[in-house]
Amino acid sequence: MAIKDKILIIEDENNISTLMSTVLGANGYDVLAVKTGEDALSMISSHCPDLIILDLGLPDMDGMEIIRQVRAWTMTPIVVVSARTYETDKVDALDAGADDYLTKPFGTGELLARVRTALRHNRTIAANRGAGESEMYKVGDLVIDYAKHQVMVNGENVHLTQNEFKIVSILGKAAGRVLTYDTILRELWGPGAHGSNQILRVNMANIRRKIEKNPAKPQYIFTEVGVGYRMAEDENSR
């Protein structure tokens, strides 16, 4: 019998918590639910969930503090589900260590998709650490060959610059997740890097011109307006 992934829901609104618990339970997950930050931190340390769904507006603690505390000792995936719609809230949560951000109201299909992606990505990271980094990413006609430092479309090398390849590589290794502009900049130039998003936008325009059939309607790299970029999920991880 397969072991069920254990999901902890941290949500103080009963109707939303019940809805998520019902949907996730019906889809084969083992679900736990709490309403406060204090209970959440206790449950995380004692039950070691495989994934956390977190509302930021809790009665006793801001969800951002939970993200920071959890990230101090574990990389358990965190999917934020919040009514906060400002881009700065999304950026802050993702930069603090959340894996994804869903804005209320949301569809149950989207919730399930984000949960699956976060769990798969976490397992892929763990597998790669044990067996060496994955050497290939593939979706549609696009292939990233990390070992050869090449990106190919329809079997042809698209000849990216060094920075363009780095950006595509960073996004490919986090495929399915949104990465903020600051996260990408830090990956490019180190933890102390601070730069203009315009640098990324110029590079992204060049990348899309080289890899997308229609750069205005991308099928590989998507823009999360005001937040960052998300790479289409790797076919090998589906």
C-alpha cells in the first residue's frame, strides 16, 4: 500500500479549511489542519508534514513569521494561500522561502496542481542530491542539456549567451514554481546581488525570441507580473 503524502493546512477560516481538507483527502492525501501559528509550529515539528498550506492572516501570528521559522530548519514545501493580492506580498512570501502562492478565491483544480508540483519538485531535489544533478530538462520541443550547457529547440542549438543560459537553467531546475526577480538575480550573481529587474527583462526578451514560436504568447517561460518567472513543468517529472 502506497504511503500517503501528509499535508498540513494552516487556515483559520473554517469553510476554506474544510474545503481544502475535503478536496485533498478525496485525492489521496493525509490531511492535518490547525488554525493558529502556535499550533502550526508545534504540529510541523512533531508530525513532519510533506507539504504545508499556509494562510498568511492568522489570528495569533503573521504567516510570514511561520515561513521564516520553518525555513530556519527544514525545506518542507510551503504553498501560501492568501487573500493578500498585492504583488509585494507575493514577492515577500516567495523570497522568504514559500514555494508557491495562490490568491483567494482559487479553484480546487489549481490548488491540486500547485500541491502536486511542489511535492514533485521537492522529491526531485532530494533525488538529485543523492544521485547527482539531473542533466536534462524537456518540455515540448525544448530541451535544456545542463551538462553540455546547451538549450535546443527542435533538436537545434539556439545559442544562448552565458547569462541567458544561466537564467533558463535556474528556471528549468525550479520548473513549475515561480521564482521572484530577486531570487533569480541572487542565483546569477550571488547572495549579495541587487540589480534592476530591467536586466532580467532584457535577457528574457532575447531568450523568448530564441526559444518561443511566438514570444508574445510564450509556452515555455511565463511571466508572473510584478513577481517573477515560472518555467513550464518538466515532462519527465509529471
